[in-house]
Amino acid sequence: MKKMLSTILVAGFVVLSTATFTFAEYSATGAGNFPFFHLGALIVGGLIIISLKHKYQKLYMSEAVGSFALYTVLIALFTSPVVELIKGMVG
């Protein structure tokens, strides 16, 4: 029961993080330039982390949530609004 509860909590965090990413990107870029590839990579990464959490009991919930949070930040860094912001700051 504890294993299933922690897997459900990680899945909930993955869904909420993905929804937040989607809302932020849609607000920043609009429907025409939405990064569907980045969204797909985020969904696949979330599914992999959830399956690893479900398969390996010794993986702590905080480790799974932390790794997905870092993965979400990494995916967000390579979207066009963030790249344009960094270009503007540098040059």
C-alpha cells in the first residue's frame, strides 16, 4: 500500500509539473509556436521516472520528485522564450 501511495504522489507531481510547463509555454509563445517536442520529452521522462519508482522500492519519493523537477527545469531551459531571453542578456 505504501508503495502504491508514493507512486501515486509522484505521478501527481509529474502531472502538475507538466501542466504548469504547458500553461507557461502557452502563455509565453502562444498556440503558433508551442514546443510540442519539449512537451513530449517531458511526458516521456515523467513516465520513465514513474515506472522506475514503481519498479524499485528503494527509490525514495523525494528522489523521484527532485529528479523530475530538475528534468523539468532542464527541458524549460531549451525552449525558445528562455533561449531568446538569454541571448538578450548576453548580447
